Amino acid sequence: MKRKRILAAIVILALFLGAYLAFATDYKYVGSSKSSKYHYPTCQRAVKIKPENLVTFKSAKEALEAGYTPCTVCKPPTED
Ligand SMILES: [Zn+2]
């Protein structure tokens, strides 16, 4: 019986971790550490960014404060 409780605790912890990770990866814009433009994640230029160079932003404000400027192709907003 004790083993079942431990198993249930592990399942609950895994669910919390999943929810946390889903929240942590909730971003609106992306950029590259090799450039100073930020994009919509669906932008043709954004999809070419290598995973190791990918930078994410939760808002346009966050991207601007990090010194990034809007991409001229996908034209993300400067405030949201
Ligand atoms: Zn773009």
C-alpha cells in the first residue's frame, strides 16, 4: 500500500512539473543571440534560428529592454 502512495506522489509531482514547464516556455516573441531583431515565432527568419542561439521574450517590452528591435519581415509590435 505504501508503494502506491509513493507512486501517486510521483505522478502528482510530474503533473506539477509539466504545468510549470508549460508556463515557463510560454513566450510571444523570439530572437537570436547573434542578431538584435525579435520576431514572431512563426517568422521565416525566426524558424531558421539555431536552438543554441534562441532567445525568447514574453512581451515586446521585454525584447526592447533587452536591446532588440522589431523584425522588418514579420513586423512584431513594439508594445502589447
Ligand atoms: Zn521576423
